[in-house]
Amino acid sequence: MTALPFRPRWTDIFIKRPVVAVVFCVALLLIGIRSAINLPVISFPIIESSSIAIVTAYPGASAETVQGFVTEPIERVASSVPGLDYVESVTTAGVSTVTLWLRLNQDTTEVLAELSTRLSQIRFELPEGTEDPSIEISRADTPYASFYLGVLIPPTRTYAEVTDIIQREILPRLSALPNVQRAVNYGLPQAMRIWLDPWRMAALSVDADDIYSTLQRNNVIGTFWQAESSSQRINLQT
């Protein structure tokens, strides 16, 4: 009977050198403890859920006008963007908001690039006086907070002056702060008053009725504010 030749194994080193086995076990134990401490514990898995809001302002237009000439064209091109789950829109007087809800874990960079291209293609279809669409990205898995700053108008300043200072000086600085997504002024829009110069009118041989008729011919009916109750909202037009 022939004896089989002895073949050494890699585990024999732990038998011949017990110190190596002890060091290996201690290292494995320390790695396991460190991994257990750094292991995140969450109730739900991390899933990227994003939405893109397209806000377009059409100052002075009624909600019906904004719906037909602004919201519907934007919805038409936005609904065919790849990676889209569904689209919803809210139209109010002078403002169109189209929200695109993306599929889970969808790359927002690719969707944003495609959406920007398609919006630029229909820019000529929007009415004259429509502002450029503003695109905002919101992520459901990213916490955020918002707060409001009230501004008291001093007696030495008019409302128009304070609004101009907020738009030109305060909002750009707030928007430039780290971790600030946007800064918005929710104040009332400015109104226009026309003061007549009687000497200039006499030199041009016009009277107040002529000026009124000219303004009336070039006037556009638009919504300037809303009256709300507990059950309805009424657009005020002028």
C-alpha cells in the first residue's frame, strides 16, 4: 500500500504559528466592529424622487389666457421628455406653473438638458410679453426649510422705492448665500400713475379726453389681484 504524498495547505501556517492566527482573528474582529458602528440605520431605503417645476410669468393676463397660450404649449413639449412619470399644472392670473414628476432614481441632469432644449424650441410660440420660463428642481429626499422676512416701510420711503430696493439690492444678495435655492418677493406689483402737464398739453393742442382716448385704445385688460374667501377665488381685473 503506497502512502499518499503530503500536500501542505495555506491554513497550515496558522497551526505552525498560532500568533498569526490570533492577529488575524483580532484584525477581523476590529474590522467587524468598525463596520457595525459605521453601518447606517434607516427606516426606508434611499430613493431619489425628483420633480421639476416650470414657472412662467405672463403679467397682466387672465388665468384663461395663460392656460391657453402658455400652460398648454409647455405641457405639450414637457409631457414627451424621457424619464417622466406624470405632469400636473396650476394656472393662475399671470403665472403658469407646470410640474414634472420624474420616475424613481431618474437622472435629473439628463432630463433638465432635454427639457431646456424643448422649451427653447417653443419660445417663439409664447405670447409677446411672456417672461422666460424659470426651471426649479426639487428633491423629495432632500430636506429643506423656508422662512419669510417682513419689511416695514418707513415714512420716508414710498412703496415703489422699497420694492425697487428689494428687487435690485436685497434679493440678489439673498440668492447668492450658500445653500439658498431662491429668494422671492411676494409684495404687490407697482402701479403706474400718469400726471398731466397742462402747459405741455396746450403746446401740443391736446386735452385730457385725447390722452384718455389714446390710453384706452392701447389699454390691455389684465388681472392685478385676487379676492379670496373660504370657498372661492375671484380674479380682479382692470
